[in-house]
Amino acid sequence: MSDEAADVRAIRALTAAYNRTFDTGDTVGWLATFFPDGELVVEGHAVYTGRDALAEFAADRVGRYHHLSADPEIEIAGDTAVQQCSLILYNTEKEGVSLVGTGRYVDELVRTSEGWRFLRRTVRMRRVASATAEHRSVVAAGGAAAVRQSPALSADVVVVGSGAGGLAAAIGAASMGSSVILLEKASKFGGTTAKSGGVFWIPGNKHQAAHGLSDDLPLALRYMARVSAPDRYDEHDIYLALSVWEYQLLSAYVDQAAEVLDRLEELGALTVNAEVGWDFPDYHCELPEQGGIRGRALAPAAPDGGVGTGTDLVDQLLVTSEKLGVQLMNDVAFTDLAVDGNRVVGVLARSPRRELFVEARGGVVLASGGFTHDPARAAAHLPGRLWGGCAVRENTGDILPALEALDVPLSNMECAWWDQVAIEHTLAATTETRAGVWVAPGDSSVIVDLSGARVVNEKAVYNTRAKIHHGEDAPQVLLLLMDQRCRELFCTEQFAYPITAADLEHGDGLISASTWDELAESIDQRLADLGEHLDGARLRPGFREELARTISRYNQAAREGVDHDFARGEQPIEHFFSGAPRPGSGPNATMAPFSDTGPYHAVLIGLGTLDTKGGPQTDIQGRVLDRFGDPTPGLYAVGNAAASPSGQGYWAAGATIGPALVFGYAAGQHAAARSNRSRHLH
């Protein structure tokens, strides 16, 4: 037998071992078929590089399928080889066997001391439409039951949720002449968008040019990639070391954002005030990829033409939605998806008076936010104890069980738009807070742990600062400390949560005393009173002495104007959030020495979110992708209801609302076009 024939036989044996180990649940054996830095590419979906990523891919998949490979075509070139072979994939989870789909493997192999191994295995898969029909029949049967029990509503496009993403989707569909029904769980429209500052981040927008500013879209893409995946980013990699899915969505956003904004302005759905952008820096100006560019952050105009808020943004979108004939229904909660075969054909919902089946001829757009206020999911997925957040209380992840029932994979479930919250504000009737600790308010203020030591740059961007709470051994409870001068001078600032008059209306959350020693005693008593809520957290021995050293060291740094411990005040965004300097501040306007006399104040703070950002992966039209990276017919997701390609990063103010508007509009347009094609066919 020739050496080449032996190599061909060995590669066939490797392919068989790949199938056998995966199908029998032998994760270790399956990983051994790859080169140590080997790569699995599920085309159109994701790339898994290295043992850790491959193990993650295999974790919830091995033992659930049966692979058949045939018709191998193998070419040997020394110590490398390429192979193509056909693939037939079956699902073996249930009684009997169901066909999932067919496709091909395209393999690059390398010879090692232990034999041939896959250097890269690319899966090109086409799902069989009927493969999921049995699995989804339960949902479809529910839809049929709802039709029998209540009158059906029908539209070309059904949107779930009325924040920026949902309203943009409704406008996108209605602007193409499609009928649209929008369902909102709450009594008021607008979701978390209505509570926000309303800023949206749009690279390359026309308002920059009108103000004499230029942008650099390739640089913007690299900036987004580096912030989104700082541990993987490689400027020399064709995909910047992102997964294919991440790269496609970020690229699409950079390419489409300004165009969608122009279209929304043309429709009268947005009136823009660009003034905020001239002063509002991106969140990571220290990165060379940011390029010193301003003007990407835009705001809705207020009725008087000034800088508006999230309420103004929602009002503008609602007015245009109504003009375009969108049927807006509040107090209607999503309960399930209705499915016919492999197509999503509508929504099951509940109003105070009845159960509803709402038919969607073109598609359903899920835009109902994340799962901040679902304690079980938060505990299962998030990397630290979540106390609550400023997402509206209706954001409880209602769509997730329906997606799981459809076997749609959920991604980035550990990710969120992080902030910190006043813990005592989350222990009342709801875990929803008025706002988040965008910045530790004031200049004579610090954040310390229960030993009395500073642990973080108090002025760091909230998404970055809040990560101090991530991890099993991370602190669940920290203390925000300030003096009376700080409280008085900064309590009216826009970003002064949690010390504004509204936050302290009922005295909740603020601990005060005349001296530091008395404050320590009061804090420890408050911790004791909240014992079961805080898992018994108390001040550690030596707290008073350590706090005295901390305050002394901080005061010296404030007089010098240099924070040698945490570099406070070195980034433009820190000064923006801190506001104008106040009398008594030092050379560094974000710092001032604490007063020698009280009173002093403390607030218990912990991990919060603006909202989570995990969910189904979607393509650039907002279509929900199934386990093989194929669009699920008739199903879309946008905003915080979908997995965000930003990962744990936060590019700038408006990085939440901007993509929601852009991909929401794209999803509505695509669903409307799908409905129009269906009408023409019929």
C-alpha cells in the first residue's frame, strides 16, 4: 500500500472518529480529532477556535445527533491535506429519528506526531424544513387552540415591544404599505427607551458633515470590534478576530446606520438635535481606533428644539407610527409563538380581557427587551449577583421560553449593558430603579469595599466600573461615600443618581452620620438590618482604620490632581459625566478632598443593568438564526431581545438605541417585503 493510500485511509478513519465521538457524547475524543488550535466553522453562523471554544460548542450538542459522512474527496500535499465529503445529520433526542438536514464538510488537515488532525473543518448545512415541524407542533397546536378560543387579529407584520427597536420595525414595515400590529405589555408605550437619555450613536451621519466634522467608517468598525472583543481583537485579521456573525453585524451597522437615520428623518419619525454630539465623547477615547472623532452621538430634539430625552424620541416615533396606520395595543403580554411547520405565523398574547392569537402574514418582530427582571435567568446566566436595573419592570425575558421551544440557540446570555444601582432601591416592590449610577456623583466621593479600601475608578464608564462585581469572589456590596458639600453641590446634576431629591424622597438608601466613625457604625447596623437580603454581609474587622487611610490617601491625590491608584479623571468621558468643576475641587476637576467635618453619607451599591443583551443571534435583516445558522422563516428579533455583537463592550452613549433603530427598521422592511411577496404569489 502506498504512503498516500495510507494517509487517505487515516483521514477517513479520523472522519469516522469525529462522527462516532460526537454522536456518543465523547467530548474528549471529539476534541482530540482537532489540532490544538483547530477551528470549526459553521458557515453563516459562528467560528469556534481552540479547545475551549470547541468544548463550548460541544457542551450542549454531543450525544444529540447522528452523523453520516460519505463520498470523500481527499487530496494530500505532504503534511497537509484537504477533504470534501457529504453530510447527513439526524436528531436522535426523541423517540425515533428525525432528519435535520444535509450538507458538506470542507476540511483542511495537518499531519501531527499523533496522526492526522482537523486544522479547520467548515460545515455547510441546509436544514430540511420538515425537520423541526414535529418539535414545533406543540407551539403550533397552541396557536390553533387560541384561534378556536378567541377572535383572531391579523396583520402583515406583528411587532412585540414598543421601545426604539419595536417602533422602528413598525415604521419600517408600515412605510412599505404593510399592515402592522404592535403589542406592548405595559400600559405605557416606549419601554426602557422612554426612560433613557434618548441618545443614538450613528457613525458617519450627515450632521457631522454639516458641522464640519468628518468620520472614518473603517476606523469606526475597528473601534467597535476592539471594544466588543478586547481579548480577541486583531487589526491584521480579515475579520478583526471576530466571529463571522459578529463581524457581519458590526459591518452592516457601520454601513447602514447613517442611511437608516436619513430615512427616519425623511419620514418625520425623528427630529435630530446634534448639539450633544459635539461635546459627548465616545466611551473609549484612549483607544487609537476611536480617532478623536466627535459627533456620532445624536439626540432627539425636544419640542422647543433643544436636546430631548428618550420620552421625546418615543413620542416622535409614536406619532409617525400612528400616521402610517400602525395599530398600537397596550396591556397585551406576549405568551408564545404560533408556528406552522417551520414558519412562524403569529403570536399568542394575553390582554386583561382575553387570550389572543395575532396572525402575522409576513413576520413577527420580537423587540420586548431583555431579562433584567427575571431573577432565575439572571442568576443562571449573569456573571455576578444582579440587584436590579433601570430597564422597565416588564422586561422579564418573556420571549425566551418560546425560542427555546423552537430549539433556537441563545447567545451572549452572560452579557448586559452594565451599571451599578442603589441596592436598597431594589428591595421594595420592584427591582426596577429610576436610573443607574452612571458616575459616582461629585468630586469628594469614593467607592470602597467592606474593608474600607477603594476598589475602582469611580468615574470610569459605568459599563466598565460595574464589572468590579463580576465573578464568584467579587464584591456583591460596595459603599458609595461622600461628604455634605458633595451632596449639596451635585444633587441636581443630570447624572446624580442615587442622591437626587427624587432618589431620596422617602429617605430610602441614604445612611448619614456626623463623623466617619459614626458613619461606620450606622453602615454596619444597616447591613445587619438587611442581613438576609445581603447574605449576611457586614463590615470587616479594621474597617474604620482602613477607611481613614483611604480617605487620607484620596485627599492627598485630590490636592495633587493625580490618582495614582485608579487614574481617575484621565479620560474625556469621565469629565463629561462629572459635570462642571465646583468650588473646592482640586487641579483634577473630578476630585476634591473630603471635608474635615461631617456630616458624611453612604449608599449601598451593587451590580445593575440598563438591560441584558443576550438572546437569539440574528442576521443583518434581523432574522432569527437557528442552530445551523439559517434564518427561521417569519421570525425576527431586535434590540435587547436579540444577542448583541457588542459582547460585554459599550462603544458610546447611544450604543443601545442606535442598533435598535437601525436593525429594527431593517427587520420591519424585510418582514414587509416577505409579506408582499406572499401576497403576489397568492
